[in-house]
Amino acid sequence: MKKSRATLPFRFLRGLYRLLTNGAFVLAVLVLLAFNAATLTLPAVNAGVSDLFFAATGMETLAQKNRKATLAAQEKIAQLKDQAAQLEAGKAAALAENARIAGLIGDRLARLSARTEKLDTLRLDTLAGRAVPLWGLSLDRALAAYEHQAACATMGDLAALAAAAGKTEPPAAPPALCDRPVPGADAIWLSVKTDPQGAWDSARSALDALPGPKVKLPQPQFQSWWGATLATMSRWYPAAQ
């Protein structure tokens, strides 16, 4: 009985040791389970463990490979977004430029159409008046001056259309033809009165140089009748003298 009482403290301590030992083991197991769960579910813990493993062994883990792939994919997505933004900006600029060109073309075509209609109307409406001897010359000269101005404006419109189509730049200055003055009615009549044959031949040469069907014009002999015609005209048209 005395021996049993003497060993009681030792048995108690041994049992307590076993209890603590088993409890620490269970606690360690629980901690390991919790750590594994955290490693699988928490990206930060997973990344930390992977970094520690790489530092200790020099071997990449699956998590590190996945992280690199994710970063590469994110970088590629950012690049694609930048490219898409640039393409969208380029598209918007192209649409704006197309709208500008379309507006310019529409404006120039409207000018050409209005100018052509006005010229044709003037030619037809002044046809009979321009046939009046001598005095019709003033109408011819006025119409020629307007046609000359309209031709220069048309060349400017065509140059602008060519530039809009990317063919060439519009001229910095009007063509030399546009600087050519239109002579007055008095100067025209003086050249006709003094040299009718030269005036007629010059006009025929200009028409012959035009493309398309040739206009057959008469061959007047001014020497035989021009002097008498001027004398007759001077009776009725003082300007013919």
C-alpha cells in the first residue's frame, strides 16, 4: 500500500506528459492542416510559401509559374487595350478626314454646277444680242471676260478636288493663263478694222487646235469688200470709223 502511494505522483506526471504530448501533436496537426488550407485558398500565403521554397531550393513552384503567366497575360491585355485605343483614335481621325473631304468635294461640285449653269444661260440669253453688228461686240467681250474668270475659278476648284483625292497639292498661285488680260471692246474692234484677215485666221487656228470634230469655216477675202463695208458701217455706227 505504501509502494502504491509512492508511485502515484510519478504516474500522475507520466499521464500528464502523455496528455500534453498528445495535445501538442494534435495541435501541430491542426496547425499544419490550417496552413495547408491557407496555402491552397489564400494567394498571399501561397505566394509566400512558393517564394520561400524557391529561395531554399532554387526550383520554381506551380504557383510561381502561374503567377508569371498571369502577369504576362495582364501585360498582353494592357498592350491589346492600348492598340485598340490607338486603332479607335485612328478610326475617328479617318472618319473626320473623310467627312472633311466629302464636304469639300460637295462644296466644289456645287460651285462647278452653278457656274456651268450660269455660263450656259448667259451664252443662250445673249446669243441674239451678240449677233448685232458692231454693238454686239461689247456683249461678246463682257461674256468672254466672265468666261475667263469662271475658267480660272474652275481650275482652282479642280486643283482643290485633286488635292482632296491625294493627287497633288493645290497651286500656290493661279496659272499663268489666269493672269492674261481680256482686251476691251475698243481694242478688239481696232485689231479687226486694221487687219480683219489676221483676226479671222487667228480665230480659225484656235478652233482648229481644239480636239473633236473640226468646224468648217468660210474663207472670206477681206481685200475685195472690207473697205466698202467699213465705209457703209461708219454711216450707221460712229464707232466703226
